[in-house]
Amino acid sequence: METIRKTVKVNNHKINITLPDDFNADEVDVIITPSSAEYSIPQWQIDEVRERTIAYFKNQEIALDFDEVMKEIEDEL
């Protein structure tokens, strides 16, 4: 399933959404919520994710298994 998230401006209580050319669904679900600054991602966090992604693609062996990490954290508590 492909998901697209986009912030759009409301104009006279209407929105206009243009789908990508390769989006091939005949029907979609639309969920509308007010956009809020409290959901914005800080730039430092975006930068950190980008750095980690680059490091992962250079050496995929650095990846950690989620379940193993969670077990280690629980064991330390």
C-alpha cells in the first residue's frame, strides 16, 4: 500500500490534491486534520535520521534488531 502525506492550503473551505502520475488507485481514503506546528520535526532530528540512513546504506551490518534491542533495554531495568 502506498501512502502519501501532504500539507495543503485551504482556500474557501476547499482543498485541491493532485496525485502523482504513477498513483494507480481507483478509490482512496481521505483523512483531514488541521496542520499544526506542534507536529513539526526539528531540523536536528531530520539531520540525525539522514546521517543514520547514509551510514546504514554504507554498511547494513550496523543495523540492530528491534526485538533484541528492546529485550536488552528491559533487562537493564
